[in-house]
Amino acid sequence: MIIPSKNGKCLCTVVKKYGVEYIQTNEPMVEKSDVVFACVKPHILLPALKSLSDRLNDKLLVSIAAGITLDQIQQAVPKSTRIIRIMPNTPCLVGVGTAVYAHTSSVTEEDINLISALCSSIFPVFEAIPESLFNAAVGVSGSSPAYLLLLKFRPNLIQPFIYTTM
């Protein structure tokens, strides 16, 4: 695993703990990789992809940028790039989340199985949905758990909540 960062100081712990490779620029990372995870803020995604476009031929690209559609991503990268768009939710922070995904027609079942396996410890539930439902999925599976976290949901209230909503 290769992790890029302009500020290497913040990655020291991660590099030591997990034995990952760290580099300061994205280009060599993309060239060495078969799968590229684009985990940046939405306003950064398309310019970043355009700058790496010539290196993304025949790669599997996974984006978690909210609000950036598959069509927008496809316009920024070569046609041979296979794209999966994932929308994880807040409970993924503690390994019990869900993620919905949509993908371009060039994505294979093998690609989906690989990403599901790579991410299973983060989001054990991984479901395909039409991209047109992504905004609704964010509201239901993303904002709702985040709202409960904001309320500092107490453990003694969890069980009754589960019973009343099932």
C-alpha cells in the first residue's frame, strides 16, 4: 500500500504502525498501482484526476467524493479507467458502517469483489444502488447516524430505539 501526502510528518505513525510506503507526490503512486482510491474533498477530486489522467489508463479508480458523479469522473479520466463510486457512512469510523456504490459498465465482478474485500473491515455492508439514489442514500444512511452521534446517543437508549424502529 502506498500513501501520498505533501506533509510526511503526519504519516510517520501510520508508516511505522502498518508498514506502508509513503511518497510525496501522486504520480509515482498511480503508476505503481492497479487500484487507486481517490479520497479527497469533492472540490479537489476533478482537478486531481485531470492532472493524473495520463497515468490512469486501465486502472480501477475508487472515489468517495460526495456529489461528484460517475459521468463527471469519467470526463476527467481515460475511457479505459474503470470507476467505482462509493458513499460510506459515519459508522464506518468504528467499523460497523455501510457503503453504497455505483460503477461504470467497464467494472467487472472481480473489481467489485476486490473492493468489497479490501474495505470489509470498514464497511461490512456493501450494496450496489443506482447512482440516481445516491443523494437519498446519503440522507438515510449517512446523515441519520451522524445526527444520532451529534446527540451523543447513550448506550441505555440504543436498545429501545432499535426495537421501536424495526
